[in-house]
Amino acid sequence: MLSMKNVSKVYQTEKVQTHALRDFNLDVSEGEFIAVTGPSGSGKTTFLNIAGMLESFTGGTYCLDGIDIATLSDNARADLRNQKIGFIFQGFNLIPDLNLFENIEVPLRYRGIKSAERKRRIQDCLERVGLASRSKHLPQQLSGGQQQRVAIARALAGKPRFLLADEPTGNLDSLMARQVMELLEQINAEGSTIIMVTHDQELARRTPRNIQVVDGQLADFTLYQNNNMDAVANKSVSSITSAEAASDVSPSSASEA
Amino acid sequence: MFIHYVDLAWRSFKRTPLVSIVMVSAIAVGIGITMTSLSVYHMMSMDPIPSKSDKLFAVQLNTMDDGNQWWTDDNLPQQITYKDAIALYQADIGQAGMKIRKVPSTRTGFSVHMDRSTTKPFLESTRLTGRDFFDMFELEFEYGGAWSTQQEKSAAPVVVISHSLNQKLFGGANSIGKVINLDETKFQIVGVTKHWDIHTKYYDLTNGAFNNTENLFIPVSLLTTMELPTWGNTNGWKFEEVNTHQDKLNSELLWLQFWAELDSHEQVQQFENYLQAYLQEQGSLGRFDRRAQQFAVRDVNTWLDYNRVVSQDNRILVGLSFMFLIVCLANILGLLLGKFLKRAPEIGVRRALGANKTQVFMQHLVEVSMLGLFGGIAGIGIAQLGLWGVRQSYDYYSALATMDISMLVAAPFIAVFSCILAGMYPAWLVCKTAPAIYLKTQ
């Protein structure tokens, strides 16, 4: 359902060409739960942004449910994103002026769902994340874990086929991180496909499939199984260090990616 | 979605109340100033009698000897002599049943006093004209009507008074048959006109285009019998001994206006043919020495343009006020840029959640439209204040310094349109922002 073939992303400035992704190949099947790990600046977020059609790519082919993304206009990509993809961010990205109900309502409004249906879906999602009684609260009245659960509820409300999570537990303590992870696992068990970028090796081990992004490319993850994640991480660090020395990736642009 | 955008705009105003108030105030001041000058310009330039402005024609005759110059573009005086006015007035022009209506008119004045001690005498300007004047210029009656043909022929002392004078003298009651004293002559009231709502005194531009209309109307025949003086302009082009009233009537002095109602192109043609023949006849009688006859008939709007009722200064003033509005909008544009770009992270989230560029653009356009609407409404208040100031400062503009319904409706539209223009660039800038940049940094 998600297929990337030789996808590349180059950030071009006057003097520097930064390859955030190079010949990136990935196929994701329906119902998978994939953890994407890799060192900082390796291109994980760039991959996630391209997967979510928040960024364009420079080369290669990206198909989502058989639709060639490169052929779509910006507005068509936004509509497709709205229908098929849910986002969960490290910083939650809730809109501070809107209460929980209204925050979850945002993607549903853009989809043109009728008011009664919106209300029903929002109530369902809030109950699912255990915050039904706080629908009128503003985000700043909640803890970090609760805010992330709201963000998950918002992502789920549109019933997306894909959930893209960028460091969903990055701003949470370990207890809350576990709770969020359990929620994601539950969502995956119900059929949603999840791609999660994380630095947390423990969380990554809990997912059925792990991929490593190193220097903008997929590492040969068949060599590394869940039990060897630390070794993978060490290897990745050494590999990117040596790659940086040889490549034209500047430290600042790498951190952007 | 529109209601949702309105809701978002309202939340945005509440989030930054000070900036919002500054922007609304800037629009309000810009619109207020613009609408003040535009309203005056609009009233000056509007068609004073739209239902028949193309049927009423001012008549000009060139009765000067060759070699004499007038200050108009085509060397034609705006007024005509008494003898021409009366000759044209009495001429039977047009076919039976379709006679051309026409009237001479000029301005005189009296001291008005009543046979009672409670009303102090006062001076009032008076229009001397024919009985068809009222019908031709759509001056309706509250009581009574115009004097009869017989009364006009016999120079009977009859008068039509205005609504406001009737209010002043008789408290608005039906005053038909009552008598008022104009100087030392008793005049019987035969008609009371309704309020005459014209802003430009187009039928007589020689005494100030924006002066008030007269409150007294009497038959033109009284001009000779009462030897009435003119309160208007008298122009001449050659030296003449004018010692008596009769001398003036016989002279080549130009001091009457003349209007004809020509309902069709055929009537215009007939009337022009008559004027041509009349001037030829007068020339052959040795009244003036001209090789070619020259005359003109101009409809109301052409007449206003010809007399430059709306001066270049007025147009420049309107232009300057629009320039001021542009300066206000430039400031608003800057404030909007700052406000919208500060919101880019939120827009990044909305884009990630499925908002397309068009939706983001529309959201911001609705916000600037609301700013414009609020500014426009406040601007109407400022414009009213400005117009009040004009009325207080210049009595001459008192009838013009008002906002009619079209200007009231136009003000918010101009404000909204201006704000949309100013807000397009900031809205476009924020909607084309790459959302991914802000999602990680929020």
C-alpha cells in the first residue's frame, strides 16, 4: 500500500547540495507497525514528511494505495493526506486556542464531514484515549501524556489507513511513553498501519518490523534483528560518522533533515 | 466552512485584540476620509433628475457680434437676453398635441412679511418662471398647483411657496388662498411644493451650483409689470445705456436661463431648426452682425459637464483621499504579514491534518474581509463625522455633505475589497509555507 522506489530528496542551497534521502526503497503492507530508527540527521523525519506528502521529493517514485504521488497537485495531495493519513508529532502540535473537541475536529472539518458525524467520531476517539470527560479543556490544561493522547485521538478521528508518528514519545516520561506505545499497539492490532520514527530502542524493539535509516538510505535491516538493536545503533553512528567525513552533508543541514 | 472561517477569524481577533483594533482603526480612518470626499463628489456629480435628464435641455444662443469672445469652450454664453427668452417662450413649436414645453427663468427676491406682528420680515430669493417649470423639473405639490395660464398672462400676483417656507409661515398647514406680502405687494398662494430634494441647482448654475433652491416661485410676466430686479448674474458683451428697467428688457444683456423639454430626437431636431430660423431672422433684422448662426441645446448631464460643476479640484481631492486609503492599507498589509506569519506553525499543523492551500487561503481572506467589514462600519461613523464637519464649516456644501444609501452600502464594500487586496499577499505567503518546517519546531 505504500511503496517508495529510489526516492531521493536533495536540499539545494547556493553552495551546498544536501542529500537527505538517497535511493530510498521501502514497501509497507497493510496492517504493519514499523519503527524507523537511525541517528540524528539520518533522514528519518524527511522520509516521514515525504510519506505524509508534507514535502516533495527530488527523484524516484512514491505510490500510496497505487496513486503516484508525483502526479498530484498540492491540493490533491492535501486531500489525499486528509483521507488516508493521520499524524502524531513529538511536540503534539495541538492548536492552543482550540479545546480538545475542536482540536480533534480539525481534520474532520477539512474532510467535509457533517456535524453530527463529527461529534460522534470525536466522542468515540476521546473515549478511546480516556479523555471523554475533558473535551472542553484546552491543551495547556493537560499533561504531556494526555496531550499526546489527544493528538492520537485527532489522528484516529479521520479513520486513516496510515498513522505516521514522529517521535510520539519523545517528550514524555517513560511511564507515559509506555502508555502511548500501548495505545499505538492497540490501534495497530485493530488494523491501522503505523510508521513510527523513534530514537527509543526499547520502543522500537516492541514493533514487529524495524528499519534503519542511515545517511539517507535504508540500512540492510535484514542483518539486524530486534535483539541486536544496540549493535545496529552503534554501527549506524559509526557509519554516519564515516559517511559525513566523505559526503557533502553539512552538520547543520543534516540536523534539519 | 465559511462559518468555521468566521469563527476562526473571530478567535484570531480575540487572540490579538490590540493589533486587531489598530488594523480596524487604520481601515476606519482610511475609509472615513475616503468616503467623506467620495460622498461629496458623488452628490456633486450625480444625475439630479435621472428620470428625464436626457429630455431637459438648456438653451444657448450666440447673439454677439462676430469678434466677441465668451469664456466658454465654444464661445456660447450660458444665459440669454430677455427678448430672446420671451420670444422662445411664446413661440409655438412642435406639432399639435406634441407642443414643446419650455420655460424661461431668472432669479429675483423680496422681503417677505406677514400681516401679523409675530413673524419678522425676512429676505427670500424668488424664481421668476413659467407655469410649466414645476412639471418640467418634477417639482411636486403638497397643496394646490401651479398658477393658471390666464394668471400668468395677466401677471396676477400669485405665488407658489416651498414646503419649508409653508412650514415657517403656516406651520405646514394648507395655505392655499392665503396671502403673503412680497415687498409691498400682496401675493396669493396658489401652490405649496413638496420638499425638493436636489443637490445641484442645475436649472440655474449662474448663482452657485450648490446653493439652495428658491422658496418662492412667481410668474415670469411679473418681471415687466413689477419691474423686478435680478438677483442673479447679468452679463454683457458690449456697451449699452441701461438706465431703466425697460432699457434692460430691450438690451443685449444676458440674464435669463432657458430650458426646453424635448422628448424625442425629432423634437430636438424641430427645436434646433426653430432656433436656427429664429437666429437667422434676428440677424436679418440687424440685431447682431454674425456670418454664421450659433446655438446649442444641452441635456442636463452635458450641461453640468459643460459648466464644470464638478471641478478638477474635487477630483484631485478624491484621488488624494484614495491615496491616503492606500497608505492605511500598506500599514495594514505590514501588520497582517506579521500576524499571519506568526501563525505559520499552526498553519503547518492544519496543512498536515489535511487543509489544502485553497482552504488556508480562504481562511485568511475571510479574516481580512471581517477586518474590512468592521473597519468599513467604523469608517461610516468617521465619514459621518467628517461630513458633519464639512456642513458646519461650509454652508454652501450643506446639501452635498451627506451620505446617500448608495454610499452607505458602498463603504463596507470598498473597505472589504481594499482589505482583501491588502491581505492577499500575506494570505498567499502563509498558505504557501512548507508545513514540514514548523511541525518539528512548534
